[in-house]
Amino acid sequence: MPLFSLVFEDFMLPCLNKQVLGMPCPGCGIQRSVSLILQGEFYAAFLMYPAIYPILALFGFLFLDVFFKIKYASKITIGLMIASVVFILGNFLIQLIN
């Protein structure tokens, strides 16, 4: 287990929504998912928070768009945003049902 992920896990924030209301928020699991990616557990990261990969794709594309002129960048960005929101809401609904 890499040292960075051990340090990262020590500073994870608790979900206040889950503590106060007893139900998860739409972002529950993203910190643990990032930690799993840093450990190389890509499938486990997806199972923990399925929206992690559309979000990473969105941030990666936005980063590339700063340095390179990409044709249809706004349409691609909107598509990646919609995919991220769909995954986030889908994951949230699955958590509420279970």
C-alpha cells in the first residue's frame, strides 16, 4: 500500500449529511474512491463510487482544453458534465434504495 494513500486516508472527512440525517449524500464514497485509485484498485474504485471515472474524464478534458485548442470543446464538456451528473444521481438513487 503506497505511503501517500495511507496519509490520504488519515485526513478523510466524514459525511455530515450521513451523520446528521442518517442518509448518504450524492458525494458519499468519492474520497474512498480516490484513495482506491491511488492504490491501483481501479475496479474497487468504480464499485465504491461509479461517477469517479466520468468526473476524472471531465477534469482531464478541461485540463487538456486549457493547453490545446480542441474543436467542439464546449459540446464535449457538456456531454461529460451530463454523464457525470447521470452517474452521480444514479449512484445516489442506488444508495437510497439499498
